Amino acid sequence: MKEMYANVSVKDKKIKSGNHNYATNLGKHLLRDTQEYYQLADPNQNSANRVLIDMEEKTLAKTLNKFLKKHNLKTRNSTTVQAYQLIFSIPKELKNNANAVEEFQKQVLNYVNTDEKFKDNCLMLVYHGDEIQPHIQGIFVPRLKDNTLNFKKILGGLNGGLKLHKLHDDFHDAVGSKLGLSRGDGSHTTGMGHKAYVKAAGELAQPVAIPDQVQPEEKAVLPWNRIKQLEKENQALRSNNKKLVKATGKTLFYENQNNELRKTNAKLRKTKKNLEEKFMKISNEHKENLRQIPCEQVLQNLGLEIIKDGTDYVRVKTDNLNLVVNTDTNKFTENKSMEQGFGAIDLLMKVFKFDFLETVRMLTNGFGSTALTKVALAEPKTTEALVKNNIEKIVREIPKPVSKNLTKIIDYLTKIRKIDKNIVDELISKNQLYADKNNNCVFINGKFAFLRGTYQEKKFVSVTGEPDFLKYEFGKSTDTYIFESAIDALSFRTLYPEKDGKYLVVGGSMLINRIHEVIDQDSKLYLCFDSDSQGKKFCDKIASEVVNEVEVIQPKFKDFNEDLTNGDSTTKPSPTTGIRNPENPTGFNGKAKEVNPNSTNGNRKNRI
């Protein structure tokens, strides 16, 4: 019976720092991703190949560089061997013996992973079953225990023959003996290229004939690893293509938006220029004289019925008009259209909707001479019809909710304004708060909405719909808390969750004069306005018009949201805070009522 051997050989060509292109091509050869592949192997037996240890990068050169960098291995010069090749083979008679081939692969892999020379130094290990003689080809780094590169100390140098002899002994003990094969003699284990090794092993037969043209019905055969690589590349290309399509769509959208904004901006610039030209024709001195005309006098000449409201206020109230004028400062507030301003020019332009030139002409003709000549719209019925028409124009459509923008306003209210998320969620669930298409917070009460922008760099507030109070119910208490804004109300509730009752938001001075419409006479009022002069005026105004018991709660900073975002509670009652007394209906009694400190949170040092 013919004796069979298990052999190991060292290939002559090594990988050095100056021939990494060879390393790249060698990796392709081992994975059959090169044309040279067909010269020594049968492509129809491609499926018999198997990768036992795969390279970590796309090419062998990159895998080698990664290994050197990872272990901090230094190359002394361009002749230093960075990697070498070994070929482990078994007789060709065992090629079709599946059990023998599988055991051969298993034992070689175990040998490589346990031998000190090869352990943790193998870049790749591949079994080739598509050639005549089955073999495993491996790429190794000559790394010593002291973490240096030295091929001669491993398999070369003056005692190279002895080292190779020991390599055969070790391989036979680890692999050959377990397969029942004899020890190789080592006669062709050094100094030969791959073709020379193949010839010495007796396996170089006639090259496999490859037809010049592949028939259309035949499918091209790709290496097994190349198919997987191409699938990954194809998936990456599809992902990048989706991103590109999405980015292109966004670019086109923003380009269209930009073009529309440019057109709008051009129209606005033209309109602004025309208005400036008209405006500049009237001297500043003349405009100031007209502005100083008392608003009360303008209303009288418009034929409107004027009601005295205390010493410093007059009021005009019809079905479509609720106008309050401070005769001392000549400022006005129209509570239905929510317009405010100063002087005669503002009054005619903002409330009665005249343009600038019409306003100047009317004031000049009507009030610029002692004759007080004809004034347009002198008939009361005509005036009221005009007011009603303008009010209807001001009542704009309330913006529609956009659910996908909810996260933006929730983050703004809870993270920027520090309002309790449970309160925000409760308002959203009751349809008292939502986000519009512009990411604004929309606080809504039926046909009225207050808008608050969420962009810190550009503050935005607005109102829309029919003017009304914002109302929130917390608990069953009959107490009523009155605030200037929705943000203040929700901040106060976050600071003092135990303060149950009805929370009313008046929106500045717009609805102060209508406060009696929405409060119960038996309810105790807590006035929670800003700690500034305007807040004090609001407190004085409400206290002078209601018969309820009144108490002022003043924030430590400007408003309750500043208290909340600064992490502080409110101060104790202001010295001017007092209780409204039916026996003293004209003002405060001068005595501040202190709230029981036990009624506040235990960790708050200050009393409200």
C-alpha cells in the first residue's frame, strides 16, 4: 500500500514594508478574487474552499497594517519580514474523503491556535479544495514574545534547517499523526514559489481549459467571499442613494421656499418704500402735534357716547367696541380687538383702521383749526358699522393643531420654561394646548387662542380669535387666581401644586376691564401679576372694581416663571398687599394678610 504524507512548507516570497501591493494581490489569490486563480484551480470546485480565519479588513495589506499598529510593532527597515506564508497539505488521494478533509481542517486550525509561533499571529487561513492536492494556506506575522518582528529567529537564519526540521516534527505530532499519515521529509519545503511547490507535490496537471466565451445561459461563478462583499457594497449604495434622494428633496423644497420668500420680501420692500415716501412728506413736528390730540376729543368728534370711569379714565362701550382711554397719559386699550396705543394717530389707525394719510388728513382738517370743520364718520351708526367691520377683520382664524410638532412645545415648556410635564400633558389631553405648524404653543379657550413662540432667539407672542380669558380648573376650591399670561399661571401651579382653584389669564391689560364678567362674588381673589409698576396697576384696578376678598401674591423676581427657572419660590406678601373689605369699598385696609406657612410645601422658606 502506498505510503502517504502530511507536509508543511514555507513559501519563498515574504511580505515586507515595500511590497504591500503583493500582500493585497496575495489576499485576493487566497480568496480566489483574481484572474490568476484560474491557472492552478478548477473554478467549478469553488464551493469546496473554506475560510478558516478571515482577514479583519477588506484587503490583506490593510489587515497587516492594522495588526502592526494594534501591537505597536516597529519595522527596522524595508527588508524586515512583516509576514510569511505556510502551506499545510495532505495527499490528493484524500481530496474526496469528506471526513478526512474536515478532520484535516480541524487539526490545522487547532495547531495554528495553540503553537507559540502561530498563536495570535495569523492574519488569514484558507482551505483550498479546488486544486489537485488539498491544502491550507496561511499568512503569519513573525512576532516574538518580546513583541518584535524577527523571521530568522522563527524559521530562518543560520540554523534554518534545524528549525524547519522541528517544524515538520511539530506538524506531524499535531496534525499528521492524528490523520494516520507519515511525517513529510521536507525535501521541498523551502525556496520555491507556488508553481514549483505544486510541481514538487506532483499536482501540476494540464491547466483547466477556460472557454473564450461564456454561453448566455451559463451563470458567472464568483468567489464565495466576493459575493458577500458585493452584497454589503450594494446595501451601502442603496442606503446612500436613499439619503441622497431625501437630501435632494429637501434642497428643492428649501430652494422653492427661498424663492417665494425673496418675492415676498421684494414686495414688502416696495411697499415700505412707498409708505416711507408718503410718511416723509409730513413734517415730524406736525405728526407729533397730531399725536398729542386727546383721544377723548377724537371720540367726541366721532359722535361716540363717552362714559366717565373714575377720575383718569373714560370708556366707550357698544356691541362691537369696548374702548378704555386713560385721560392722564392719553393711552388707550380696545378690549375686543386687543389693540393698544398712544394718542390720536394710533387711535384712528389701530382701532378704526384708517391708513396713515387718511388719519393725518382727518386730524388736520378736524382738529387743526378752531372751526373744527367736518369730520368723517360723524354719524354714530356709521361709526359703529365701521368698528364692527374692522373687528371682524381682526378676528383671524385660529391655527390648526399639528400633532407631529407636539414634542417641540413640550420640550420648550418643560425644559426651557421648567413647567411640570404632568400639567402640560393634562392641558394637551383636555385640548387646551396644542402645537401649530410653526411650532408655536397654542393656549386655547373655545374661540380664542394665545400663541407663544418656542424659538429663544426670536420671541413671538400673538392672539387670535374672539378675545376671551384663558381658564384652567385645578381641584375643587372656589378660590380664583388671576394671572397676566398662561406661562405665569402654569409656572405658579408648578411652584405651588397645592394651590387649587380657578386660574384666569387676562393677557395683559386687554381683559382687565371685563374681569367682573367671569368671577363669582363669593370667590376669594388672588392677584398674581408681575412685580413691576404695570402689575401693581393691574392689582389696584381689579381691587377697586370688585367686592370680593382680594389678596396679592407677588413673585420674588419679575414673574413666576423667572422664580421657577431660577429655582426659587415667591417672597412673602408685599407690604402693599391687603384684603378687600366690603366696609371699605374704595381701597385697601392697609393690613397684609399672611398665609399660613403650613399651607405651602415644607421645603419653601418664604411665605406667599
